[in-house]
Amino acid sequence: MATTLNITTLNQLVSNLQDIADKHQAINGFQYGEAHEFYLSGTTNAPEMWVTCTGVDRERAVTIYNLTIYLVDNVKRGEVNELEVESDLIQISEDVIFQLQNNDYGWNIPQDTSIPIKLMTERTPKNLTVTEFSVSIRTKKPANICAIPFTTNPIP
């Protein structure tokens, strides 16, 4: 079960996402950054969860982090386990989505939100099989706080 936190920064959000990955028995690694960096890093401990922040929206007292989440795994030479890998990645993706919709976190993704899962095979530089889905995580923040103080008062 996840720890309830009042998420106020991207760093805190990513920490919680890593917690989800660390606690899932089928996920062996976690990385945050741009997708091309993952492919070029040479490091994979498949299956892994990769997270990219694609932008942030602000609506009144709500900050919305737009994320793309990738789950990646290796297919054996000759593609003898391709169907098994695809099936496992879809199931892991559904598990992660369920955790993202868990009310124990300090964000809100309604249970009835449709979250399409894309499946990509053999289109990556290392022939990884990948599931990809995007989520928008809404976090409440007071509108009248300044997390990093100004050195002088801003113009009203």
C-alpha cells in the first residue's frame, strides 16, 4: 500500500512512481528522463519502468503533471517469447495504472479515466518491446504559497 503524501513537486511525484516500480515484483528497474536517453544509456534491467514528464499545467490550486510511462522488456533472439513478453507488459501496465488510480496517493486520477496502452515491438534501437501510456496527475497546491522565496518582493 502506498504512503499518503501531499505531492507538491515533480521530484516528489517521481519518487512515488519509483516506489510503485520498486514494490512491483515484475519490475526490475526505474528510470526518469527522456526516452531517447534510456535507449542510449546501454543500461537495461528489464523489465523496467521509464517515466518522462511531457509538461505541466496549472489550473487554479491544481498542478497537473503530464507523464508518459513506458514499460520495457527484452524479447529473446528469434522472438520465441514475444507473445509472453507482450502479455506480461500489458499486465504490468494495468497494475501500474491501478496503483496510479489508488486514492492513497496525494493525487487524483479517477478510476473511470480511460488510459489507452500502446504496444510497440521491434521499433526501438535495441529491439525492446515496449508498452506506453500517458497520464495526467492532478495535485492540489495552495495558490498562495511560494515554495522558493523571492529575494525581493515581486511586483503586485
